[in-house]
Amino acid sequence: MLAVSTNQTDFEYDIHSLVKAFYPEQEVKVFLGADSGGETGSSGENLPDVHITFDEGKILLLVIGFSDYHDDSYQALGVEVTPSMDRIAVKNALKQLLYHGLSRHTGKQLPWGALTGIRPVKIPMKLLEQGGTEAEILTHLGSVYLVSEEKARLALDIAVREREILAAADYPSGYSLYIGIPFCPTTCLYCSFTSYSIAGWKDRVDDYLDALEMEIDYIAKLYAGRRLDTVYIGGGTPTTLSPCQLERLLAIIDRRFDRRDLQEYTLEAGRADSITAEKLSVLKRYHVSRISINPQTMNQATLARIGRQHTVGQVQEAFGLARQMGFDNINMDIILGLPGESPDDVRRTMAAVRLMRPDSLTVHSLAVKRASSLSRWIHEHGLDSLKNTEETMEIAMSGARDMGMKPYYLYRQKNMAGNFENTGYALPGRYGIYNILMMEEVQTVIALGAGTVSKRVYGDGRIERCDNVKDAALYIDKISEMIDRKKRLFSS
Ligand code: SF4
């Protein structure tokens, strides 16, 4: 355990996130003052003690080396804090200081520098809105947030593209709908979403759809007359529903909402073993315009290792079938840093994806979530078996570029392998509009189903959220309360 002490409240979360980025495999605890509950980082595991002190116009950082304090095993750094600095400026100064201290101590440079938020593109977006030039924005990202030049250019490139796409979308007056179907054929090793085995739930799926219908009904009445821009049905794996259940869900949406102005209708057909011609024809009948078939890897041994029971061949067949049935906007997701995968495995995946020619590709960096079985797997096999490096990122990026795709949205998560990012690439005209609206938080998204979070975006940019319970059985039992939460957030 790595202990950090600070004498000021308010920045514990930022401190924790940045220290964790340098030490992803460690538990990190931030203590206020000297009250570390008797715990210390100097535990003989070659971990430093980190002390942050706010004192008379200064922030002082002391990183003390290992358990035996040699004279040369500590470093002290400081930065001035003036009365004119607002909270954000103080926070940035603190994070720069901490970044420099830990970077010196570990010898590591993080691609996103001291930036720990999940939406880094918001920064260049805001600066572009304020009239900043591209050169100024790149300098800002490098000097304030210590972002590498390559990542600064990527963030700026995406911000410019998002602004162009959003300019054509007239998003402020509309809203989007997200519907969660929390069932999957099996649970992936790294899964941290709300997901239940469809086999275990097959007798209650209709109860779930009953509850969902009540929520859909309420929102459809409340938002009647407003423009629905995008619908995204995710999960889970919505195509684990039977053709009849899928038809029931899409028919409800069809009857309740005016879809005249709908710009995009996405459904995640994530797992190849859940896709059939009958289900695809239901999607076609209800005008689903974009689907996602997500192999994550095209290496059979890895698929087995991560708990997927489909084959590489099934991915190719499902993709071919969808194309044959007229789906002309198909996304694929892959993950870099999967257990045991080497750069050559990523090359093989990209070569196989290229042969299928999807319209968009989302490249994820594996994120290690405490709730997932992956944490246990790491405990047994070590973190070294998850390798996401600049080389694998470059293989994926150049593969997307070679298919004619451009990066159009990006987000980060906590504990990502290699401290990288998730990037959505697409062919021009095939950009996922919902992904941008949701990631940049520029439009109200009403989210229905277990484990979903709705966001109301006000004209002044203010955002309010309400969530649904994660547990699907509880969601069914408490559907009236879920509707009440929506009422409180959306009815005024
Ligand atoms: S497909 Fe997605 S939601 Fe389903 S188990 Fe795998 S990671 Fe979880």
C-alpha cells in the first residue's frame, strides 16, 4: 500500500488519481494530516512515502525513497501559490508538482501527463470555443497538463472534428435516449458493467422488459413533442434477447417515440454468438441504422482466456451476414492490453479486422476494474502479462488510418493499461453521433434500464444526473422509484 499524506482537504481525489496512474498495481491511500491510521507506505516494497504540505503561499512535496531513508533517497520540491490563483490553478500547480516528483522517482513519463480526467478532449474543445489557436492549445496542453505532444495533437484533432460534426447536428434543442439490456452470453474476464448471464435470467427477461416498458412510457409522454436525435441500445448485449423479445422492445420504442428526426439508431450486437439472421432482420425492420459487432481480439486463444465462448470464425460470419442484410454502418470494438497478447497478436487482429472493413473501429485500452475477475487474474498472473505499449497503440492507430478512418471521439478510464485512452475511429460520414454527444456532455441523455445514468444538460452547461439501481432484480422491484427519480430530474 502506498500512503500519501496531505494537510489540506479538497484535492484528495486528484492526488489519488495521479499517484495511482504512476503505481497502477498498488493500493493508494490519501490521508489527511499525520492521521494515516498507523499505516505507512514505507513497507519494504520499494514504495515511496509521499507528503504534500500546503504552507504559507507554497505547496511542498516530499517524496521519500524506500524504507531505509538514505540521505540521497528523498527529494523535496515546491511551488508558489499566490492569492490570485483560483482553485483550478492551485489544483494544476499541485498536480504538476506531484507529476514531476513521481516522474523523477519512477523514471516514468505518462502519455497524458498530469491529466487524470476521463474527458481530455473537453479542454481543447473549450479553448477552441474561446478562440484559441491550434498552436496556443497545443502549448497549453503541454505546459499546464504536461501532456505529450502526440496526445495533445490527438486531442486537438478530435476536438476540431467533433466541432465540425456537432455543428451539423443542431444538438442543443434535441435529446438522446440510452436503453440498457444487462444480459450477456457469458461474463468477460474484464467486465465491470451491469451484466447477467442470459441463461440464468431467461425466465425473468420478460419481467425486465415489463419494467423497462413502464420507464419508456413515462419518458415518452414527458418528452412528447421534443426532438429525439439519437437512440443507443447497449448493455450488456441486447442481441441476447430472443427475436420476439427484441421485436417487443423495438416495437415499444417505435410506438412511443416520434422518430422522424432521428439521426442515428444504434444497437450493440456485441457478441458474435448472440447474432442470428432472424434478429438482424428484426433490427432492419425497425430501422436500426448502426450496429456494433465487437470481437475485442481476433486471436482464438485470447477469446478463450477472456471468457468468450465464440470463435473468430463466428465474428467473421456474423459480420458477413450483417453486411449481406444491408447494414452499412457497422462498428467493431477491440481491446489492447488483453491478458497474454503481444504486438503480433494485435497485428493479427488488425489484419483480420481490415479484411472485414468495418465502418468504424473503437480501440480500447484495457481498464482494470476492482469489481472484475481481471483483478483476481492479475493477482495470480501478475500485471506484466497485460502489455499495452506505444507499439500496440501505434499498430491499432495506423491500422485504422490505413482503412481510411479518422479519430472522432476519445475518453479515458481509471486504471487503463499503459495509461493510454480509448479512441473511436470512423470513416467520414460514419461517425457515431451519440458517442460524441455523450462524451462531450453537450446534450441531455435519458438513460433507461438497470445500471444506467441519465444526464440533463441545461442551456448554461450545467449538468444534473440521476442513476438507476444496478441490480436488475432490484430495478424490476423498484421501477416506480426509478420513474420518480426521472420525474424529479426531467419534469421541470
Ligand atoms: S460483453 Fe460487455 S457487458 Fe457483456 S460481459 Fe463482456 S464486457 Fe461485460
